[in-house]
Amino acid sequence: MKYLDDIRDVRFNLLEWLDLDAVLKSEAYQEVDRDQLGMVLDEALKVAKGSVAACNETGDRVGAQWENGKVRLPDGFAGAFQDLASGGWISATMNPEFGGMGLPESVGTGISEFLMGANTALGLKLLLTRGAAHLIETFGSDELKAVYCEKMYTGEWTGTMCLTEAGAGSDLGALTTKAVKQADGTYLISGEKIFITSGDHELTPNIIHAVLARTPDAPAGPKGLSLFVVPKVRVNADGSLGAPNDVACAGIEHKLGIHGSPTCSLVFGTNDGSQGFLLGQEGQGLAHMFQMMNAARYEVGVQGLGNASAAHQAALAYAKERLQGRAPSAGKGAGQSLIIEHPDVRRMLLMQSAYVQAMRALVTYTAWCMDMAHVSTGEERDRWQGLVELFTPVSKAWCSDWGFRVTEWALQTFGGYGYTMEYPAEQYLRDCKIASIYEGTNGIQALDLVGRKFRMQDGRPVKALMGLVGATVKSLAADPVLGPSARQLGDAAKALGAVLQEIPARENAALLLGLNAVPLLDMVGHVVAGHLLLQQAALAQGKLAALLQERSVDAGNPAAVRALLAESREAAFYQNKVQTAIHFAHRGLPLVAAQAVALQAGETAPMEAMF
């Protein structure tokens, strides 16, 4: 299936908008420059549009198959995975000591968007392998690092995250998988895990599972969990593969989407022979696992973006070739118009673009904050890390929720054809939906935001965010083009601020916050998105003005300006950045005030209803 990208906006985010020099001047990235990063994005897009995208439709139509206790992946997946592994794309942002490229996280966002948009089922394998290997790098012994990290970062082996059990989905404290310590310091693992993405396949000769389990004398609840490395195949002292490690796939799920990604039930220790190795300390497993979980949550936000962007680009291309009806602008007696000439279709397309660009700005800025935390120290590092932690649940939930909405709008653009498998819109919609459910449902992300992230560091990250938003409003208040949009942002920020101040002071604050955590997160997402889009619009407006001056075009002559926009893709790009921000400000940001009215009313009908 053909993958349509928006590398121009990806490059704008990374190379024009963000202060990349603040990251690249550090010792950690002193051997990396802007030109190299641009080339990296180009190469990542090339592989995404090549073998990765080529097997996406087969992955969906054929899907992963479970036969005789083994998982077989669709044709093309093995070759595409090897292209990704040999190109270093699994570990582009990881430690060079273990085979990574050592690139900034903000570059990794663009890479992940391309791969998730081109083939989500395959992109998930990279996400999990990278995350599991990083757990070992962070918490493992030198011996474990030497055995596993490089082989996983380079794609010789893959990795998984094994948390969920039947009856213990989001409630990890209820996990019952056992880990019994042996005389040699290893542990015997026994139990069953479900919903394990890529838990079994034959792309690589070994799969390394990161497993949460409970030792016999551990206390009940989440504090009793420990984290273990459990390979599918045991590794000999010389690094070669030994005997199977008593890890079996008991079946795979039949799902709405991402059919090429096997979602497995894994059984450990049926014959009391599943050997595991402790990561970190006993009883600290959940705390350690949060490193991988938080990284995965952020990357699931990128998945929402990748699906949404690909769906939008497909809808945009279709609208430019599909003839239907006659647009109001068509002359009398004219034939059928392209649907992109119809106002309602243009509205749908610009709304899609607005949310896609907002999601891209949010996840790229979050990644840039990760980079700034990485290159900073002391209080400065804490400030950037605070923003990362604040934005992580927002990135995951807001991008997956609105990413799904965008795929829905994109399908609508296709009309009846969008509902068929002849076009890609319906697959993007199905593949995207899971993003709001796994890696912690969006309801859990919202509860994390209001219950923990708002209060961390004595509320400094939230105050810092509101300060940044206020600065954007003030800087654009007098702008003749963006001023009205800035006022919309100011109104939205004021509504959000009032809710954040009023609701926690109510007598039934705990109930109201629990009932309204999801809309509160959505309000935060919209305010952050509006702030970032207006920042980008101001930059784009300046660049468009420079282009007009360079081409000797009178900015006060609409006809001359339209002529330049028609012939210059660069000018059109900057024009669209401005119009997208305006559209979001007037169509997206008013939702914040509407939600504030509902929250401030203190309505608790769901708790009074009899279900």
C-alpha cells in the first residue's frame, strides 16, 4: 500500500521551529549537525515508503497466523524488518555503545511517525524491542547488558513487554505470575500473560521478554512486583543460543486492526523450566517498568499522529482527483468539480490538517524537552523533565483520541469509497483505534495527569506551561492576522486556569476530578496545541513575508500574492501553516470553554444514574 507523507512539516518542526542548536551544542551530540539530521529523515522516509509500506496491506489482509503453536507473519515482513534492522532504525536514538546511532529524541519522533504511518504492525516491533533493551541497559547487570543490549538494538533479537494477565488488566497490583529464586541467582518464572504484542514470531531466532512477576514472599499489590528478563531461547555462556526456555504461545487474538501484529497469550514455565534474570532490585519492578511504559505511551501518541497523517494525506490526494457534483465556485454550465473545490470538503481537509499539525507539534516539542533534559543539569534539567512528565500522558491520550477522529474525517472525505477496502482510509481508522486503549487507557492517562502530574514539583510544570501560553498570547495580541486567534487562545487558557483553580477547592473535588479527568486532559491538549500552532504560525508568517519581499511581490496586492502562492510550494506551505493555526484557534479552542462550563457546573449525573 502506498504511504503518503508530510516530510515538509516534519522538517519544519525539527529544523526551522525548534531551537535545535541548544541540543546539538552539547557534548552528547557534538558530532551531529542539521544537515545530517535532514539526511537521516530522508533515509528513514525512503525505507518507510519502500519495503515497510509495501507489506502493510498484506499485513492487514492476511494478518499474523497461529499454527501448531507458532506464529507466522505475512509475506514481506521478514524482509522489511531486516531493512529496518540493518539500517539502524530500531535504535536511532539509543546509546552508540550498544549499537545505537545516538541521535536526539526529536529526530526519532520523525522517524517513528514515518514507520508507524507506513506500517503500524511493524513499527510496534521496533518500539517494544527498543524499550525492552533500554530497560536492560538501565537496570541490568554488566553481564546482562553484554548479552542482550547490542543484539536487541541491532535487531538480531526482538523484545516485548509482558504485563497484562487475565483479571489484571490495568490493575497491575493484581498480577500473579510467580518468580522463584534459584541457588544460582536466577529465577524460575511461571504464569500466563495476555495481550502481548509480538510475543511470538519467527522474524528473529530469539525474543527477549521483560516480565513483571511476584516472588513468593513479596507483599500484595504493586510494591510486590519485580522485573525479569526472560528469553524465549536460553543463551549459552559464549553468546550462542541454547535450549528453548519453556515459553510458549497459547494463541493470538483476532482484532479490529493491526492484523499484522500478533497479540499473543504467553505461558511461562509449563514444565518448570522458564529461566528469568532479575532487573534491578526485588520489589522495584513496577518502578523500573515505568521507564518502558512512559516511553511507549509517548510513542503510542506518535502512532496516533502517524496514522492520522497518513490518512489525511491519502484523503487530500483523493480529493484532488475525484470528480463529483458542481462546486459553488464553478461557472455556469461547467462540468463536475473536483471534490476539493467543495467548501465542506475543504473544511474537513483543513480540520484534519490542523489536528495533525497540532499532534506533530506536541510530540516533537515533547521530544525536544526530553533532549533538553538530557543535555541539562540541576534545576534546569528538573524543569525540562517536569514538562516531559506533564506532556507524556497528554501526548499519548490527546494524539490517540484526536488521531482516531482524523482518520474518521479522512474516511468521510472518500465518501462511500472510504468504507471499502479498495482505499486505505478504513485500515488507518481500524489500526489507529487501539492507540487509545493499550499502554494504559486514555482514562488512566487522564487520571495520571490530574492525580499526579498536576501536583508534581509543587505544580511548577503546570505553572510553567501556563506562563508559556500567556507569553504567546501577549506576543501576538496586536498582530493584524494572528491577533484574533491569540485572543481565542487567551480565552481558552483562562477557562482552563479557572477550572484548575476551582474544581480542586470543591468539597467533592475527588469525585469531580475522577468524573472529569478525561475532559480536563482534552482541555490541556487543546490549549497546548493552540499555543504551539500559533508559535509556528508566527514563524511561518515571517518566512512568507520574506519570500514575498525576495520575489518583489507587494503584500498588499491579493492577486499578486495568490499568484506566488500558486507557483511556489514554499510560499504555499507557509501560507497554510498560518491558515491552519487560525482554523484550529476558531474551531478547536472554543471546545475548551464549552468543557469548562460543563465542569464548573459540578454535574454528577453519572454517579446518580442506575445502570
